[in-house]
Amino acid sequence: MGEYINFLMFNYIIDILEPLIISLFLVFTRKKLRMNGLIKFVLSAMVLSKLVFKISKFEIYSLFFYFGILLYILLFYFILKIPNFSEGENEL
């Protein structure tokens, strides 16, 4: 029984850490890293695959299920809205 609870807690922590790490990465490196299309594609693919996996769990009776889906959609939207870096732009 204890191993099962540890497994569930580990999955819960991993589910929280992945979008947290992506969000912190975007906040702190947006100006220094200069996002290009490849980085945006990789990050959006990660978030989209996690969103599909979350939807496939189909826990429709949980309010957190819908809240999590909404947050993943918002994270996906913000990743897509990051402006691309072009070589002709002036640096700060």
C-alpha cells in the first residue's frame, strides 16, 4: 500500500513540475535566449502532448481535470505568442 501511494505522489509531483519548469524557462530566458521557431515547436509539442495525455485520462467528474486542461491550453497559447527572433533586430 505504501509503494502505491509513493508512486501516485511521484506522478503527481512530475505532473506539476513539467509545466512549472517550462513556464519558468520562458519567463527567465525570453529576452536572453531569443526564441526561434525550433524552440517554440519543441516546447509547444511538449505541452500539446501533455494536454492530449491529460485529456485521455478522462476524469470528467473532477474540477481539477478541467482546470488543468485550461492551464495547459493557456500555456500552449503563450508559447505560440512569443515573438520569433530575427537576425535583423537590434539588441538591447
